[in-house]
Amino acid sequence: MKSPEIRKELSELTLHKRGIRLNLQLPTIESEDEIQIRGADAVLQRLQALATVCTYPQHATDSSSAALSKQEQALLDGNLDDASALQLQQSSRHALCFLMWAAGLENKPGMPDQHSGQPDLQKITTVHEARALHLRSKTDLLDWADLLYRFHWAVRHAHLQNRPVPGRLDAIAVEAWHRAANWMICYEDEADWDLVSTETAG
């Protein structure tokens, strides 16, 4: 079992290699003993909800599902302005890239950078039962949750300093992946996708 301290050091090494400013004061995140992983049924429903958002309006249907968040339902109901709709769809595509890896539908997660954001939605449509998913381990998910926490701080710090996004990262992708990772590890026991925290306070 990897300690939170070792995980933090490895994340900081990744940031250093990408030329991203480190904030050594950022704390460790939870240990494996302190988290629960989201269940396969919930993960499959979330994948399907995000895929629905990504394909709107090309495959628009009279969709209403408990798996959809309030923001997602608002999109399908036509109640979001164009800018908000575009941002939600971009974020959903990025989140899917991470969640498909977390669910075992992709072998590698890639990185939340300019190459992220093109999930293979057909892989989701072929999954009909949650037991077909192969969820990643607590270790794998926490490794990413820690790294994304530090990526996100760096992105926000750059924004506050009116500087470019560092390390070839994509700001929307980083936030989307951070939300997805925190949702997977049930961060703060928040199940509502719209309300999952992506805070980066030290």
C-alpha cells in the first residue's frame, strides 16, 4: 500500500518533469483506508449520462433519467445558453476520457492536455451490465486524484497570475478529470456529479 506521502512525492516529480510550478505546501490527500470506490452500477450510469450529454443534440431523445445531473438534464431540456451548453459538453467529453479508463474500458488514461477529450463512445454503448466493467484499484485512482489535485492548483495559480496554462495542460480537461477522480473515490461522500468538489486550497 502506497503512503499518502510517497504518492505526493511522485505527483510532485511528475509536475517537475512537465515544468509545472510546485506548491510544496499542498497537503497529502486521503489514504486507501480512508476511501471507498464508487460502485460499478453507479459508474456505468455515469458513463451513460456523460455519453448522452456528449451526443446531444445529434442523438437527442426525450431523455430523463435519475442518472443525469441537474445541469445535464437542463442541457437535454434546452434550458442552457449556448456558452454553458458548450462548456458542459466539453467538460463531459474530458471526464469520459478519465472515467472510461477508471472503468477499465481503456488501457491508458493519457493526460488532461490538448490530446484529451475524444472518448470512444461506442465502447460505452456495448456495455449493458455493470459487471462487464473492471474498476481500477484504490491505489490507481488515488494516484490520479493526488496528481490532478496538484495539476489543478497549478492551473488555477497560473490563471490568477494571468499566465498561460502550464505543462501543456488543458484547463477544462484538468478540472473535468479532477471532478471525475474525486467522484470515483467518493470524495466528501458527495454523490451529486454537479456538486463534487474540485477545491485546491492548501
